Amino acid sequence: MSFQALVVPPQGALYRQDIHGLHDLQKLVGGYLEGVRSPHHAGVFAYLNEEGALQGLPPNLRASLYLNVPVVGTVLFVGSQGSAERDCPPEVEVTIASF
């Protein structure tokens, strides 16, 4: 598994990060993963810390607006095809950057 995720921190610039496995994903979100399907783009998933609210992570307004649900902490967006992760599509980055 090797792909580029779009990293959306609660504050600061968006950036892309090479991902080489589950450990990379968990390290970026700071814990176990929760997956959320994008309501706007088929084949796009968001990964976030499943215990982020319990840990008191800060709200992530940009990711919340994109996903139409309140989320906290750093959120990773990835493309998917079947059960395989792919690079996050550029249009997702453009949309989230506009918030």
C-alpha cells in the first residue's frame, strides 16, 4: 500500500503526505482510525481519530463542512477503488481549500 493522502489539520495549511501503511495513517490522526465516506465524491474516504472527541481534540471546521458532520482533530482524505486506497483526487483538495 502506497498512496498520497490529503492531510487537513484543524488549523493551518492543507498538505499531501505519502502513506505506506496503517501505521502512517494512525500516526497522522493520533490513534485508531474511523472511516467516513465522502458525501460529495464517490470513492473518497476520510480517516480520523475514532476517540478524538473523547480526547478533547480541537474541532476541524474545514473537514466538518466537507463531510457534513462535526469532526475533530486531523482528518486524512484518500481516494479508493474497491478495497484499495488511492491518491486523494485533486478536486477534493480544491473544495476543502475553499472553506
